[in-house]
Amino acid sequence: MKKKIPGNRYDFIVKLQKIEKIHLFEILSVCKKDNKKSTITNLNFLISELIAPILNTNDIHSTLCVNKQQAEMLFSKSLNLFNDKILIKYLEKHLDVDRGYGGWNSNFKI
């Protein structure tokens, strides 16, 4: 399952993939200006606002291996989060800072 969400300066992809009994969850971002890409699941803002309340942990990697219930909750709450234009604006400010540190060169396809 994959949902693309357009932002102002970034596009976002909320992705949930099932491989056997494991569910993989991640949030990807693409900068509209230069097309640089990154997996942003482990961005502090997303951890505190979305992931930590569901998984009860701050030990987060860019791709999360979770159970079915956690996967469905993360996917659903992510879509709700990305429907809030004020939160997207705030997130994009964090992404601007994150891009300044480099490392935005992931090779995923949209």
C-alpha cells in the first residue's frame, strides 16, 4: 500500500509493505526543487508526533518492521497527519534543515 501526498516544497510517500508476516512501514520525501530524495521515518519530528506514541519507543530506523496492528495504525495516522496543512508546513521547515546536513540522495522510485 502506498499513498503519495503533495506538499508545498516536498512530496511525501507513506508506504506500507507486507513481506510474509512482517509489515514494513516508511515515509519517503522528495524535494520538488532539486528532486533529491530521503527516507524520513526517523526524522525527530515524525518520531515524536507519530511513531513513538504508537510504538512506545524512540529507537527508530528509516524502515520500521512492525506487526499488522501497528502498521495499520501508523499508515492511518500518517495520512491524517499529512492532511493537516499547518503540520506539513512545519514538517517542511524541519526537512529544509535536515537537507542542509546532506545525505538526501536515496535511490527509491516513486
